[in-house]
Amino acid sequence: MTVSHRTPPLAASSVASAVELLRERNLRVSAARRLVLEALFAADKPLTAEEIAAGLEGWLPASDLASVYRNLDTLEEIGLVRHFHLGHGPGRYSLATADEREFVACELCGAFEAVDPSRLDAARELIAKELGYEARFSHFPIVGTCPACLADRNQEGSHAHP
Amino acid sequence: MTVSHRTPPLAASSVASAVELLRERNLRVSAARRLVLEALFAADKPLTAEEIAAGLEGWLPASDLASVYRNLDTLEEIGLVRHFHLGHGPGRYSLATADEREFVACELCGAFEAVDPSRLDAARELIAKELGYEARFSHFPIVGTCPACLADRNQEGSHAHP
DNA sequence: TCCGATGTTGCGAGGCATGCGCAAGAGGGA
DNA sequence: TCCCTCTTGCGCATGCCTCGCAACATCGGA
């Protein structure tokens, strides 16, 4: 799923509770499906479909990539999963949280972080005022230069006049 | 070229002056190269490599897609061309302007516009203060909902209580 | 004006991130 | 346990590029 879903988020606290939510929606709890959930619950960061299919480097059984994409898609449709895009490169998937997350990414080093949307409300407001657009950084992040790379850049500049 | 270049922009006013700049850099002025420039000068909006290769629907001779990409890349490297990414979908290329452009895009209808970076400085400042990141919307735009789609959405909501 | 060194072109093939079709297989209510 | 469906797995297709390589063109120099 390369497109952003707008289903309200469903925050599950465990694989078991997520499975429960699947059943409530008459979705089957297949091995492949459960594996995707287990990978997402086990991970501490957004995963690519490839990483999930590979079984998190052996921690979990490997599974079919196409099925992983399909399952991520259905899970996202019901609100259990969210994904965003880190510049070029594959999409990154994670469990949905009650409050949607937004992202910032560094175009130099590739670092990224999730941020609470409220921290971006002021900026969002300014953008709305100036352009009339309502910005959303949950599917496509704010791209720029992270603090570390900014520091590196200043470092470089400084040795011109030691 | 899927990556952003940081060469200072070179604003050319015509194909001839752009060609001049190529010669100054010891780059050859081949037919294919000139065609890319002609397409960009003829267009009133950012083009995809595919559109350029197709000769703008017959206005110009068609050319090889791989060469178009290579030429856009070299032109971008010397600062004559810039490109940005509209969500998924191919990159969009346009002639560089003396002042860099930044972009906003609507994730619902696909519309996008170029904006003067100064109009986003306040938002950029807020983001820097809040996250420490220096945001740049010239390669990856601000993604959100455009005024028209926002109006549509309100329209929909309103007929609940006429 | 011809020449040669080298930058470029135009294919064709390859790669990555997805998406699709379809027959085989597995959930789970009756 | 049966059977209807939902899912899986596999292979192949697609969109957007990128690469390798031989043929070819450009442009400074003889």
C-alpha cells in the first residue's frame, strides 16, 4: 500500500488484542497475518515490508513478501497499522498509536523521528495561513537537515578561520 | 536523478544562454541535451522525464528516456535544473530560478504549487525551534490538503444538518 | 577540413518497490 | 468434520529509474 489510509487509528496493546480486533471484523487470523503483527510488536522502529518478510533477521519465520504487503494493507485499512515514506526507499510500517504520529527526516544522513502532531500545530497553522493548505506530515515527513548534520556542516565551515 | 543536488542555482534566460553555460563547463551540446533544454524552456510547469522524452506530445522530437534522465542529471549538477517529488509518481523537473522554489502538494487531488521560500520561513523557524531540524521543501514538498479539497470536505460534512 | 580523443547516445537489460492473477491451502462457523 | 471463503505463495507485470556497452557525435587541434 503506497497510499495513505484515513481510517481512525486502532491502538492495540499486544498481538493478542490485535488478533481480537481482527476477529471482530471477520478477518481471518492466518499464520502470515499473525507474523506481521508479531514483527511489528517486536520492533522498536518502523519496519519495511522486506524486513518483516525476512522475519526480522531470523527472529521470526520468513514469509512471502507479496503477502506481507497485502497484510500490511489490510491491517492499515482497519487502522491497526500506519506507514510513511522516507524519501526514496521502501515504505516503513508501524503499529498505529491512539494519537497519529508525524515524522521529520534528515535528507543527509537518513535519520528520522516520530513527533507528536501537537508539536507541529503552530507550524501547520502558519502554513495554512500562508498557503491555505492543511499540512499533514504523517505519510510524507518534513524533510530537512537534522541537528547532528547541521552541526557537522558548521564544523566544516569553521575550519576556514581556525 | 532521484537525489537532490545542492549546487547553487544557475538561472538561464533562454536555450542559447543555457547552451553557453554548458560550453563554459566543457559539456558538449548534443542534440539530445538541447532537446531537454528546449522542452524545459517551452513548458510552463515542471515536467517528468517521460514527458520530455515523448517530446511534449509531439511539439519536439522524441528522445531516449535513459538519456533524458542522464541529461537532467547533468543539468541539475551544474545548477540549471531542479527537480522535486510529488508523492509517489515520477520526479518533476524544471529550470532553476535564481531563488530556489519550494512546493506544496495536495494528497487528495494531486495539485501542487511552487512557493517562494520566504513565505515558509516563519514555519521553518517554528520547526527548527521545536525539532531542531532545518526543513527544506524544495525536493520533497509539504504534503497536505489544498484549499479546494478542504472546501469539498466541508461541503460533504455540511449536508448532514442542512 | 580532416582527425582523433572522449563525451554522449540509444539500446537492451536489470533493479527496487509494489501490485495482480490464480490455483492450492487454511480458517472457522455450521 | 464439512465446506464456504478468505488467504497464501508463486510467478509475472508495472512504474520509475539506472547501468553496461558498442556505435556515434562533438569540438579542439593539426
